[in-house]
Amino acid sequence: MAEAVEKINEIERRVKVKVPIAPLQNEISERFKQIMKTARVQGFRPGKVPLKIVEQQYGGDVKSEIYSKAIEQKFGEFVQKNNIRVAGMPDIQHDPLGSITKDFEFTATFEVFPEFKLADVKTIKISNPEVKVEKANIEKTIDVIRKQRATYSSVDRACKLDDKVKVHLNSFIDDKIAESTGQEPFEIILGDSTRIKTFDEQIVGLKKEDGKEFELKYPKDYQTEQLADKTVKYVVKILDVQEGKLPNIDSDFAKSLGVDDGDVKKLNEEIKKSLDQEINRRSRQYVKGQVFSALIDTHKFDLPKSLINAEINRLAQLAYQNMKQSGVEDKDIKISPEMFQERAFELSKTRIILSKLVEANKLEATADQVKSKVEEFASNYDDTENAVKWFYEDQKRLEEPRALATEDNVVDWVLKTCKVETKKVNFDDALAGKF
């Protein structure tokens, strides 16, 4: 029978549990009999090794195996009987099991999920963005698509923005080569927003066969970590200058974008619908982030270290896999637990709060809500019907859509109760995630 539970702190507990060995003797004897059938001991034929010798040779291992199972069972019974929600794996200490000859005790130190009272969400303030898709936004989107489908031909003149240039390029950081196109030409669309603006400004005005050396100082917050706050020397030679020709906005253009009858008006409607969906998705994500942050701020409790550590390991493994898929070699992957500490804390705390909110307010996703989320995922595939079928072939595949649908329920429940202020946001800002 378990002793009284010792409270070490708000989430850590310790208990001593006694394990009687008499009920385990039959199991130990049966295990010895099994070993006797196959045991190989010098001087004896297989199956003819005396029980005493088997006990001498295998006794420690057999006891360790059976007593370990007994410890696991006893701890499980203790947890169930006392209705304790254990977080992570317990730290169990005991005497060497192989040498035990009488009833023994083990000490289990473990963490529990925190007990806390749900905060009043009426005090939470949420900003709900209001974004309108204008005609100019549709025209700009079409213009981007046209540029993506432009055809290029060589011209004998100095290059300008929107031209495609083929170059040989070498870059150097601290006099060491950082990038080189080698013998293969590198193509650049001048004015591409994914590249630092000052680079293209150095290229504009050059002609075929022109070469140029220049230095650029990258900002501290530059998106590419290897270039952030670095001064880079470039050596560039122009191999070709090509002028782009944009496709006309006509029936053929509309058909190429999936409008079967080529109706340009319908194309504009489809693009507006797509932009509305994307803005709604980003706005919803922004609101969800506010709700989760507010829930974290309004609930105060200690978190089990085991949960945080497990989340750190998960995030680190995910980062490692993403970097490997991006082609980064193992020797260049530098990952430390500290990188994920804050995020792991936020995710762990959010899950605990959401779990209690869902249970207290019956917010678990319904089958129809899960199905809707699955269909949303499946819409990203060419064969949506088979994609939906794939999700339902394995219940584990439904875990993510079920979790996201449940999170949606929590967000909607909070929004019905908290203070919501409408905030007008420019379309371009919303598209860039700047709410």
C-alpha cells in the first residue's frame, strides 16, 4: 500500500511504495522453467541444466525483469487509485533488484499537471482586423501573375528594372568566397522584392559583357542569417540582357488560370475570392495568436519541466529535419535547447490551458468540424477525394485536423465573451502579416 504523497513543490511529488515479493514467486519460478528448456551451460545438454544452476546463472536478470514490471504496475495502481495526472516519466529509485530477497520499497519522484482556476476571459481585449480587397489589389495580383508568365528575349541595351539578366557572380565575406555561380550562368529578374534592393541598383545600367565590383552592407535584421550585418563584396559580369513581354489579359490568359470559358470578368471574381480567403486566413491566424497570448498572460501556474523538455526536443527535431530537407549538412547544423526554450514554454502552457477550457466548456471538435478541416487540407491536393480518403484511413492522421478544429472552437468561444475591437488594416499590410 502506498505511503502518503509528499508535496515537494506545486508540481513535484514524491511517494514510497512497498512491493511484496511473495505474489511474484510463481512468476519467477515459471520464468526459470522456461529458461531451463533452452539454457546452454557447459557440461550439460540443452534442457538438462539443473534448476539450481539456472537460478545461480540467471536469477539476477529474472528478478530484475519481474520486479521492474511489478514496480511499473504498482506505480500505475497508485496513480489510478489516487486520481493523479502524472506529467512525464517518474524518476524511480530502489535497491539493486537482482539481489533483493524480501519485500522492498521504491521511491517515485514525479511531476503532476498543475491545478489552476480558469481566468475570466471577459477581461481579455482582442483586436479584430477589418481588411477590404479593392480593385487595385486584384489588378496588382494579376500584374504579378503576368510577370511570372512573361517571355523574355535578348536586347542590345543597358538593363533596367523588370529585365532578366544572366550573370556570372562571385561573392566574398572577409575576403573568403561565400558564393559562386561557377561556369553556369545565374538568372536575375531586376526589381525582385525577395532580394536586397541595393544589389539591383548596382546592376541597373550595365550592358552585355560589362563587369562590376561593388560592396553591400546588409542590415542586422536581414532575412538570410549568413548575410545579416555582413559586408559582402560582389564581382559580377553581365552575360545577357533580356526584355520581358507580358501576356495580354484576354480569354487565353483567363483559361490558363483555370477559367474554362475564358471570361476575364470571372477571372477577376475568382482572384478576389482567393484574396479574400487568404486575408481571412491571415486575419484569423492573427486573432488566434492574440487569444492564445492573452490566455497565457491571464493564467499563472508552474509548468512541469518534463513537458517543456519534451517540447524542446520536438521543436529541435523538427528544426533539424527542416534544415536537412533544405540541404544543410550535419556539420553546419547548430542547434541548442536554449533556442527553443521560450517557444516550448508557450506551447506547453497553451496546451494545458486549452485542455482545461475544452473540458470545462465542452469545446471538443465535432465529427463534422473535423471533416471540414480535412476537406480544407485536401483542397491543396489535385485529387481531393483521394486526399480525404487518405486522412480517414488512419485515425492518427485525423489528430492534427481535430486539434486545429478544437482550437477554432476555443477561439470562437473566447471571442463571444471577451472585448473585441475592430481595427482597419491596409490590404498590403495584412498580406505581409503586419496587423
